Amino acid sequence: MESSILSWLIFLPVIGIVFVLAAPGRYARSITWLFTFAVFLLSCTLFDPFLRSWAFDGPYGTNMHFEQIVEWINVGGFHINWHVGIDGISFPLIILTTLITWLSAWASWGFDKWKINRSPKGYFALFLLLETGVLGTFAALDFFLFYIFWEVMLLPMYFLIGVWGGPRKEYAAIKFFLYTLAGSVLMLIALLAMYFASADVTGTGTFSLIEYATHPEIAKEFNNPARLFLGWPFAKVMFVMLFIGFMIKVPIFPFHTWLPDAHVEAPTPISMILAGILLKLGAYGFLRVCYPIFPSAAVWAAYFLAVLGLVNIIYGALCCLAQSDFKRLVAYSSISHMGYVLLGIAVMTTVGFQGAMFQILAHGISSPMCFFLVGVIYDRAHHRDINRFGGLWLSMPRYGSLATLGFFASLGLPGLCGFIGEIWVLLGTFSAPWPWAKPVAVIAAFGVVLTAGYILWMIQRVYLGKLRKEYASYPDATARETAILIPMAALAIFMGILPSYTFDLMNGTLADVLDVLQPAITAAQDVVIAMGG
Amino acid sequence: MWMPTGDELSMLGPHWALVGTIVAILIGAIIAGRNWRVAGTIAMVGGLLTAGLCALGWKGLGTNWAGMAGGAGGVPMLVADQFSYFFIFLISIFLVLIAGMWFLGQDARLPEKLARKRDATEFYVLLVGSAFGMALMVSTTNLLMIIIAVEMTSLPSYALAGFRKKHRLATEASLKYILFGAVTSAIMIYGASLLYGQYHSLDIVVIGRAIVEQLTIGTTEAGGAILNAPTVLMSVSIVAFMIGAMFKVSAVPFHFWCPDVFEGASIEITTWLSVASKAAGLGLLLRVVAVLAAQLGDGAEQTLNWVRLAVAVMAALTCTLGNFSAYRQTNMKRLFAFSSIAHAGYMLMAVAIILPTGGAASGAAHPAFSAIVLYITVYLLMNLGVFGCIAMVYWATGREDIGAFNGLIRRSPVIAVMMVAFLFSLVGMPPLGGFIAKFWLLAALFDSGPIGILLVIVAVANTLFSLYYYARVAFAMCFSDDGQPAIRVPFLGQAAATVCALAILLIGTLWAGNIKTFSDERSSNLYAVTKQAEQPVEEAVKTAELDFRE
Amino acid sequence: MPDGGSLVIGLLLFMVAGVAIALGALILGRVVRRRLPHPEKDATYECGEPTIGTCFPQFDLRFYVVALVFLIFDIEIALFYPWAVVYKEGGVAALWDMLFFFSVIVVGFLYLWRFGYLNWVRATPKD
């Protein structure tokens, strides 16, 4: 189905930039609000095929919807296309992106009251550019295009943190930039290597992420252990390079250190986008690039990745326990939660994949909510020291209730979205056919306890207890703040109580990806069985 | 006695135009006196004329090449092909832009304002003179002509570097430049004399053939030559000869002149040297290496391995050292001097991979040539933009240190935004042209074997290193505002910067394919790679000697 | 053609011998000669003329300009002579050739003339 709707979706924010720059600065926020909302509405029209039974018919790659291929560069044997399309992996993320971006545009409404409120035009233009970059990355099916959009996100983020951020913004911004660029240069090497490897097979070469995974000869050659890259097996080197590129974005220990700094210094709406969407890009990269294209390496690395995921879960949670900065705590909780995503992907079971994907979405809802909740209180108190708060629920009952809901969703309380993701990942890990899977699942389950520990302790210190008098006069959440929180809260409950509606959007594609992986998994298990495992 | 034919003379149209421009500027000065407007206008018109002739030339040439003064073995003194026309085009367009920059800076309140106006004639004569040297440099394979061209480029450049009279740094720059240039020229001439001594010819095509004859010890069944190991003397003399071009390109370890000269020279000259000098040096290097490789054919890889390794190591060192040295610079011109060294390193990498000339004989575009043509085109725009912005800040504030850029986003938003685009294009961030340039370069490197892949790794690592100091400038402009007053910049300057930035953005997006096609065309059917052996060496040398005696 | 090893050895020998001969001459002279220092012996040799002043005087820059102008004519003569020798072979084309070359030189000369570089006494521009 050829459709230009995705291209419109991607470039609508760019049109918005033109308006933002042309109009006087005081209208910038309204224009941005309108455009992000329009993008959100437009993205809702994408629901249509995914609600139908035939949406996921056929193997991986054949059931892309709203696909569009336009030749972009065709020179000297290089074929680079404007190739966009969505399936069950990217579609929920696109909806998440448009929704969260709209909400954070709304959260930027108080721009003129910020400490640094210069150049609203610049802020909102970069904001919209960021949305273009993210949507483009999710929609791109051409690796070259994917790479371009991946980098397009970097610049706006750098400036959004660097210009409008907190006291240590310069440090945080350049750290974010350097880390992510380090990942992307690895990706660039892989991009070239994969292109020329595919050219060796087919003669013409391709950048299509789908063809890499589904073209029988290319896929075979990529995973051919005899194919070497500078003396190492091709698949493993590529997998590791791509994985490092993506894991920096997720972020996975030990490349996570940019995240707390970037989050703490970024303004609230940018933190929302950063946590809610940008982190998901790394996980999306695993699912779109690393796994379907290099199944053999994925199986080879499964153990290490599961352990890395485990480290993320436990380490992130332990760090949370040690934080007194409210925002930093939420940032570290993101690291812990993204550990579940990696773990779910690493075990390569149906339930694990579903859990990982669900966790991506659940975290995409709950973490922006948490950051916004922190932002609300920061706007009033101008500090984020957990130990100086207390009894906020008494002075701000509406805010307190929503905050509790948001943090419980993050905690993984049954009935809210976080629970489904975590439990699915744990179940998937436990049932995985790997010899190491059960101990890993048990340790990972311990992470849930730690999560409950730091969140409950935080809620107790901030929202419960005796109301301190300096906070007694605080106004409750305003109408705008409530309006921003309600959709996220509603989604958290909806996804927690009726997860099947969300699963239905993506399960088909996840199963397709697993089908691609299955031969490699079977081969690896045969080895385990043969060894008497 | 040899006389040039009409065709041969017309093929040198761009060269004539440049020489004519020099004479015209002088005549203009004789008639109109010291008038900076007249001199500048003539230079600009001359540059445009040259560029137009080049564009006509590459249309007219098609897949042919033309040579002038066919001497030994049918080897011409000067060559006109797509490649040489392209480089002359680039240089003359750049000449026009530099002249425009000088015009814009004329109204700035600078201490040297009076001298600038008075000495404009000399400035333009020297500028066009060095451009002419560069034009010769990219269109010859003759050792003597190369040496003359390098000197013709260097001598005006020395004077231009010290053009700010009574300015200490400028004097220092000029002196350093001369000393360095003299030493490297000496090494180059030494290499040339060694080559001549061994192979009795001044032309690289003939030398290449002579090398094949010298090394051949048998033939394969397919008829190809089996070559002996190369002699050390041969490798040494080739590398020594290439050092002259390395100096122009400012490759490590011949880069020491670069930061000092860039800092001391006035900003127009800095801009000029940062692009034109490198472009010409690269054009020369490419041609020398490609000619040798083409003559050696299948044996090139083995015979020139040593040379290739030397160039590869130099390239890797050049970009790494350039990037790391830029970290601590606070003077913007120095900072971008090191940045230009780093970029020279990226481009040199392509020279290192030129040897396996797969399909070169068929006249297809060589990916390395094409990558360099593309890179230098984009690099011209980026560097012109960056130095243009530095110049405008300098004209307004009289300062060249990074502190003058603090808060520029408020003081002059247009300049700051454009500068950001140039900076990140230099880093190689998509969707800007710098990325496309880097991408094609890396693709060419990657496709050429293990050395190329290692160079790719060095290059992308350097991209990462370079981010920090480029971001530092962006950081000064956007993040650290120390309340300096807003600056006034000429409207034309803003417009020019905007056009440059737009062009870079378009190259990075819509024109990404077109510019590759363009550079493929410019680098297709090079004279050198098609010029395979036509005449045995003995005869060629004999003809040359006869010519000489006559 | 010598192979690499012997070439390197040859170059090394060449360098060592070069340095040795120069050093040897100096050392030998120092050993053999008698030491009778005299101020006149230490003085710079200027064809028997007594020297005046130091050897680092500042020349008048005008000499430098004159030397440059002289170069123009110098090159002209150097190229005119061989041209005149083969003139008959070249015919009319050779005439045009030289006229072109000459006219370029003349433009340079006129430029010098126009801006007073030929005047010995002229006002120096102020910066």
C-alpha cells in the first residue's frame, strides 16, 4: 500500500518550524501546540490497518503499512531510497511519540515563566525539529535514512539541553552529544560494512533494513561465520557495533552516565521527551536492526545481553535508593526500567519480546508522567531535594493523587501499565530455553522489590507525612497540568487493565521477528542439548 | 621547432584568462591609479571568466582530454581534462568569493584600513598569481612544470601571508611560511632530480613506464607483467617528490606553518589558503599517484605499497593531530587552521587508496577522485562560511578570539545560526553537506580493502574527537552570553552566509545524489588513467633528448 | 640498480665521508698550524680593503627595489638571446611569441614607473 501519509507526518513539524520562525515569538508556543496536536491527530489515522485481522499476515517485512519508496540517491551503484513504512514495532512507538511530544509541547506552555526564557522561537523550532527526527527514525526502513534521522535528533537535543537547561547544562549537553555521537559513528561503520557486504552478494547492494533481514542470500551471507570483517566474524562485529550504538541511547550500563546528567539539567518537557521517546529509539534499534539482521550473533550474545539487562535493573534501582535529587531518582529509575526491556529482548522468547515491547510503551507513558510530576513541584519549590519535601498530598490533593498513580505505574503495581511489562519480561525470561535463564529471572525479580522500595520510600518522603509549612500554600495542579497528566494516567490504567488491546497492535510483528530468529535459536539449543544441557 | 596549435592554445583558455587577469589588473592600476574598486572588479570578472571557460571546457571535452606541447612519447606539458578544469573552476570561483570578502571588509573600522585600500592592486595581483600557480599545479604531469607551479603558488602566498605590513604576527607568519616552503621545495626538487636521474625523463607518465621496464622480470600467462620488488631509491624519490604537495596540503609533519600563517595572515588570505592551497595540493598529489598507478597497472599495488603506506599513515596522523591540537586553541583562526589540517587528513586518505585502480583503464570514475572532488566542493562552502563568519565578527569587534563569539546568537542571530550550520557540517552531521561528503569519502575508502577500512575507523573516530572543539564554538555562541553588545554585520555578508548554509543543507538532502553525479563526471576519464603506454621508454627518452638538443 | 640494503649503506657512507672530510680539514688545520693571533688576521677579508663598520648594516630598501627592477631586464635579456639565435626558424609566430612576452614584462615595468618605484627620491606612504 503506497501512501505518503508518513512523509506528511514526518515533515509536518518542519512546516511548523517555518510558522514558528515567521510569527512573533509570543505565538511560538501556540503554533507548536497546534502542530504537535495536528501531528498527533494525523498519527491516529494510522490505527486503521492495525486493528484489522489481516494486519500482520505474512512473514517479517512483507506487512509494512503506509509504505512509501521514493528514489533519493541513485549514483554509482548506490541506491538510497526515501523508504518509510510502519509495522507492529514502529507503529505503537509513533503514536507514543506524537502523544508525548504534544503533551510536552503543552508542558512547555509556561515557557515565559522559566528562569531562562529567552528566544521562544528557537526553543519551539528545535522542539519541532526534534519531533521530525524521532518520527523519521521510527518510520525509516532504509538504513541510510535511519542514520540521517538518528543524527538529526542530536542537534536539537544538544541545544535544548544546552541553552534552556539547568546550572550544569553545558556539561550535560556536550556529554549527551559525545556519547550519542560515539554510538552513531559505530553505526556508520556498520552501515558501510553492511552495504558493501550486501553488494558482494547481490551485486548492487542495498540499504534496506527489511532486505537485510529477509533477502535469503543477504541474510545468509551476513550470518556466514566464514565472512570476516578485519579478521573477526562479520555478524558478531556488526552486531556488537550496532548494539553499542543503540545501547548508548537506551542507555545500558556502562554507557548510561550521560542520562542522569542530561535529565537533571534538561527542562521538564525535554526530560519528558528524552525519557519517554528518545530512550525508546535504542530499544527500537535492537528490534529493527540488530536482531532480525544478525540472528546468529544475537544468539551468541544472548547471555551477555541478559546479564547487562540484569545489571541495569539492579544497578539502576540501587542508584535510585541513593538519590536525594527527585529528578535524578526518576532518571535512574528509567535506567532500571530499560533494563527489563533489554532482558526481555535478550532471551528471545515470544513472551519476553512482548514484555519488552510492552515495557517500552509502559515506560514511555509512565516516565514522562513522572518527569512532569517532578516538574510541577519544581516549578513551585524551585528545588528538587526529596528530603526537604513532605506532606505535599495535603496541600495539593489532586496533584498528589495523580502523582501516586504515576509513580505506582512506574513501580509496576498490578492494574497499571508497568506491571504487565515487567511480569511479562520475567515470565518470558523464566520460560526461556537457555540454561542461564532461570537464575537471571530470579535475580531480575528481585529488582521489582528494589523498585517498590525506592518508589514507596520516595512517596513517603515527598507526599506523605506531616505537611511542612513552606509548602502549605502551594496551589494544587492547575487545569493545564491536570489536562497533561490525565491522558497519561488514563493510558497507564488502560494498559494495565486491558493490556490485550496494546498487545494486539504489535504481537503479530514480534512473532514475525521471532520467526526470523528461530533457526538460529534452534541451532543454538541443539548445541546446548548436544552438550548435555 | 615546436609551435602550439590554435586548439592547444584554446584548450588553455582558463590559464590564459588567469594570466590576462593579472595583466589587466596592472593595466587598470596604471590607468586608474591605486583604486581598490577597479582592481577588485577586474579580479572578480577575471575569476568569473576563468570559471566560465572551465565550465565550457568540461562540456566541450566530454570524455576526451587535451594536451599541450606534446613532447617526449606524446606526453604533453599541460593537460586539460575534466579533473583539471574542475579544480581550476573551483579555484577561480573561490578567487571571486575571496575578492568579494575583501570588498565586504573594506568598510570595517580596522587599524589596517588605509593600507588595505592603498595596496589592493598588489593584493589582487598576488592572489591571482597564486591562483594561476594552482591552475598549473592541477594540470600537469611534468616534473619541472610541477615544481614551477608549486613555486608560482608559493611565492605570492608568502607575500600574501605577510600582507599586513607592520603587523608582528603577519611578519612572523610570512617568514615561517617562506622557511618551511623553501625546505619542502628543496626536498621536492631533490626527489625530482632523483627521479630524473634514474629514469631519464621529466614526465611522470614516462617515468611510470620506465619503472615498469626496470622492474619487469617476466610475464604472466595472461600477458601481464610480473614485477620485481621496488627499489628503495624509487620509493624514496617518489615520496620526497610528493612532499612538496604535502606541504601545500599541510599534511603532518609538514603542517607547522599552517596555524601560524593562518593566525598572522589577514582573514581573507587565511580563507584562501585554507581551501585553495589544499585543493591544488590534493589535485597534484592525486594526479601524480594516479599516473604512476595507471602505468604500473596490476603491479601498482605491490610496487607502490610503500608509498601508499606512507600516505595512509600521514593521512591518519594528519587528521588525528589536527583534531587534538585544535582542542586548546582560543584564537579562532588558529582553531580553524587545525580544523583545516584535520580535513586535509580526511582528504589525504583518499590519496592513500587510489592505487588499486579497479577499472581505471576503462575510464570509469575513480571513487577516490570522485570523493575528493565532492569533499573539496563541500569543504569550500563550509570553510568559506566559517571564515566568513569569523571575518564578520572580526570586522565588527576587532577580535579573533573565541570570547568575541560569546552570546553571538543574541548579538547577531543570523550569523550565529549559519555558523552553527557550518560547524556541524564540518563535524559531519547529517542532514548537512559535510556528512554527504564524508559519507562518499568513507564509502570509497571502505570499498578499497583493509587499509581503507582501517582508515575509515580512524576517520570516524576523528569525527568524534572533532565534535568537542566545534561544539565549543557553538557553545560560546549559544550558551555563554557575557553581555557584549550586539554587532552590526554587512547585509551582503549575512546573505552570503545564508546562501552558503542553504547550499550545504541542500547538498546534504536533495542534491546528495546530484553532487555525486557531478563529481563522478568531473573525475571520469582522467587523462592519466587513460594514458597507457603508447611508446616504449627508450624511444620516448630519445625523443625527449632530441627535442632538447633542437 | 643497487638493492635497498646496499643503497642505505652507500648513503650512510656518503654522509659519513662528507662530514669526515669537512671535519678532518678543520681539525687537521687546527693541529698543524701555528697560533699567532693578530687583529688583522681576525678581520673579515675584503680583497685587501680595510673594512668599515659592522657587517650587519641596514641597506637602504631602495637598493632592493632597484635589484628587483633589474631582474625584469635580466630575464628579458636571458630569453631574448636564444630567441634571436633561432629566430629564422620560428618565423612570424616567434615574433608574436616574443612580443606577447615582452608586452607582459612592459606592463610590469609601466606599473613600477607609474607608482614611482623608479624614482630614487620619493615620498614614503604613511600607514
